[in-house]
Amino acid sequence: MLDSLQTVVFLATSNSEGPAIHITPAELFRIGEVSVSNSMFFGLISSALILTVLINVAKRMTIRPKRGFVQFVEIGTEFIINTIQNSLGSRKKAIQYAPLFVSAFFFVMFSNWLGLIPGAGEAFTYNGQPVIRPFTADLNATLAASTVMMVIVQYLAIRESGLKKHIRHYFAGSLLNPATYLLGVFEVFSELTKILSLALRLFLNVAIGETILVIFMYLGSYAAPITALPILLLELFVGALQAYIFTMLTIMYLSASIKHDHDAEELERHELAKKAAVQSA
């Protein structure tokens, strides 16, 4: 499989006029000192479109299920709510946190899909740069999205258990033991690696899928719609799958933070009981 892919890439790029493949975003224009890249520009358009569509869908929802796109959104919403419930063990908390995680799921999924629309890539250019570039195909964008989600996860964990208990779960164990502080530093560092893991996973899957799609369209020449159709269908599935994985992992991180906070609370109670027993003896 890897050898076949390498052969395809070699054939596609051996011609000096091969397909245009962009890994990094390109600057379209500047607003003062702020550089606006094509992924930022299309991300803003995608956000406005997604927000408009979902608000319209929310207004059309009724107690009796409807068919079509509204039903698709309802199914996706219920699926995410069930995922939260299974992770946190509470239907009440699942409904409470649903707006955050459902929004993240649909935003990532539709951002992935909008990058597959006709005209993405070299079809429209401005100052020699492609205008349409998938928001999630930019590592800067996925890093920003991952950072925002992890900050929110930390905020929710602190709100659930309090700042002191939340910090304490990073330094589980006796505070008189130097190893507790060393392990605590590693725990804090692992929180930062979660941001990078979320960002890279989403970026690489979208960027690589976009690259393969461009290559197959180039190889197909006039028959590009036929040669690219299987890859396009696959990327639709991958786009939805990556949105679910992104959302599911953030849910799991929240669940782990809350659970660890409760574990730290139990450990603190155990230590206090142990000290009281020693003092009474």
C-alpha cells in the first residue's frame, strides 16, 4: 500500500507542471498589522455559514422528528450526548455540556467537508494565492481549536471541583515526598501534549486527504471526476470520523480531569483520616 502511494506521488510530481499542493497557508491580505491567510478567510466564511445553517435547523426542530438535514443534525446531536453520558456517567451533565461538544463536532465536520467543495484550491486565486483553503488543513487553525477546547476543559474541571482540588490531582500523593512534585510536573506537561496531539491528528488527516485528492484529480485529467470520486467519498467519511475523534477525545479529557479531582479528594480524606488516627493513638 505504501509503495503504491509512493508511486502515485512520484508520477504526479515528476512532471514540472504537476498538481499544485499547498501545505502551508498563504497570505491573502493584511488588516493593519494582522496577516489574513486563505485558511483564516475561508474559516470565517465557513463559520458564518455553519452558524447560519445550524440556527436555521434549530428553529425547525420539533418534538416530532423531521426528515432530511434536520434529522441528520438531530441524530448527530443525540450521538454526541450519548457519548458524553457514557463518559461522565450522567445524563444531566451530558445535556449540560452538550452545546459545547455538539458545536465542536459539527464545526470540525462541516469545516472538513467544506474544504472538498468544487472550487477549493487553485480554482479561485487572489494575488496569485488560492482563496479557498480548508480551515482544518492549517496547523495554526487546528492548534488554535485544540487550545480553546483544552482551556475550556480545564475551566469546566475547575468549576466542577474547585481550583485547589484540581491542582492537587496533578500532585497526587504525599506533599512531603519530592517525587510527588516531579510526577506533577510530568502530569502538567502531558496536558500540553494533549493540545499538540489533537491538533496534529486533525491537521494531518485533512491535509493528507486533500493532497491525495488533488493527485488523483491530476492523474485523471479529463476523467478527474471519475478518478477522484472514490477518494472524495472516503474523505467525506474521514471528515466526519475526525470530527468525532476530536470531540470524543476532549470529552474523555474532561472526564479524566473530573475523575482525577474526585480521586484526589478521596486521597486527601484518607490522609486526614490517617493523621487523625495517628494523633488519637
